[in-house]
Amino acid sequence: LSVASVEDPVVMSKIRQNLREKHARHIADLRAYYDSEIQSLKQQLESSHRTASSEDLKKINQNVCNLYVLNRCDQLEAALSEASARIKALENKNNLLEKQVADWRERFCAISNTSKVLQERIEEMRTTHKEKDNTISRLKSRLKELEEAFEKAYKLSDNKNTRLKEENKMFQNLLGEYESLGKEHERVKDTLNTTENKLLDANTEISDLKRTILKLEAQLKQVEHENALKLRH
């Protein structure tokens, strides 16, 4: 059986149903065979009763008893072998399911830890993003103030070229810093979106792992119950 077949309750139910039907047919065939043999021996015994002596009847009766005991022993040995093989198979399946549950639990713990790390990273990036938004707002306010001051200075006098050049240079520097922060802000946004997508994928995988663990635990309980019933039998 493949791992997928072991995990599928429908497949396991069909397999158990087929085994029960096969066992029932086997028992019916054995019963019919033994009934036929006993009927034949009875007929032989009745026929011999009419012609044979008392000593011959005793021998025939003893042979019939011996044959019945031997057949019954063979039947019980076959049933015991089949039950032992079934118990061994259930034990192997139980061990396999226990290993799978342990593996899925370890993977679930690892993904949970990764999810926590990603969540902390997102919180840090959100804090950084907020701080940079505040910085950009302050720069915009400062830029607006400089623009207003530049316009006032230009209107007051055309002879203040030196001051205007300095203010223009300061304005260009602030404008360059503003553009740089704007680009960094976009990069932070992209990184934050990527991290949030990873967190969503991790949460989805955690949900899938939880459902798989519940299904495996249910199968494990079912196998343990069948194993216990078989052992008591």
C-alpha cells in the first residue's frame, strides 16, 4: 500500500470489506467441504453397519473421529496463522502511522516557529515604514516652507543672487533626499507585501498540517481499536 492509500479511509474500508468477504467465502467453502466429508463418512458408517462386525464398526468410528480431529486441527492452525498475520500487519500499520504523526508534528512546529519569526519581521518593518512616513511628511513640510521662503525672497529683491543660490542649492539637496526617501519607501512597501504573502502561505500550510494531523490521529485510533479487537479475538 502507498502512503496515499494508507491515509485514505475509504481505501482502507474497501480493503477491510474485501478481506471480510474473502474470509466469509473461505469459511463457507470449508464448512461445505467438511459437511460433505462428514456426510460421506456417515453414509459409509451406515453401510458398514449393516454388513460389518462390531470390531469393524469400532475401527471405522475411530477413523472418523481421528479424521475429524485432524481436519479440525488443520482448520484451527490455519485460522491462527491468518489471525497472527493480520495482527502483524496492523502492528506495522500502527507503527507507520505513529511515525507519520511524529513527522507532521515536527514539521508543524518548524512552520509555527517560522510564522512567528515572519510576524515579528513584519511588525519591525511596519514600525520602520511608519517612521519613514513621518520623516517624509516632515520633509514635505520643510520643502513647502523653503518654497514659500524662496518665493518671498525672489519677490523682495533681485539683487540677492548669492542667497538665492544657497537656498536653491539647499532646495535641490532636500529635493534629492525626498526622492531618495520616496524610492526607499516604495522598496519597503514591496518588501512588506512580499513578507505578508509569505505569512499567509505559512498560515495556510499550518491549517493544512492541522487537518492532516487530525486525520492521521483519527486513523491511528481506528487502527488501535481494530488491533485491540483482533488481539482479544
